[in-house]
Amino acid sequence: MSKLYFVWDVLGRHKYLMVLIGIVIIVGFVDENSFWRRRARLDEMGTLRAEILKYKTKYEEDSKELERMDDHYYVEKLARERYYLQREGEDIFVLVDEDAQ
């Protein structure tokens, strides 16, 4: 009986410390908004911001490309280079660098 009384006495004297330790454990590790999960979400936000920046730059490049599409000569050049289109009676020769492949 004396061991049970000793444990109860220690818990009674340090009840505020025990409650504080319990709160720190719950908030720090167990809770849905714990410090660990918060850190993981901050890391995820960093990667998402980098992805947003990548898509913004891609959007700006594509917008500039779209503005250049108003020029008839640019569209013709693009069609010839990318899609190997040709006029009637023309021959196209495609040179491929085998070392690059």
C-alpha cells in the first residue's frame, strides 16, 4: 500500500508539471495540427510555390509565343522547323545528329 501512496503523493505534488507535459505531447506529436505535420505542410507549400513559379514562367513564354503568331512569316517558319511542312514542289531534308541521340 505504501508504493501506491508514494505514487499518488508524487502525482499530487507535481500535478501541474504532469498536465504541462501531457499538453506538450498532445500538441507536439499527437494532434492533427502538430509541429511535425506543420513542418511537413510547410515543406509541401515550398514545393508548390516553386511549381507555381514554374507554371507562371511557362505561361509568360507561351503568351509571348502566341503574340508572335500574328506574324505570317513567323508561323510559316515555325511550321517548317517543327512540323516539317513544305510548299508544293519542295523537298525537305532532315539532318539528324546521331551522337545527340
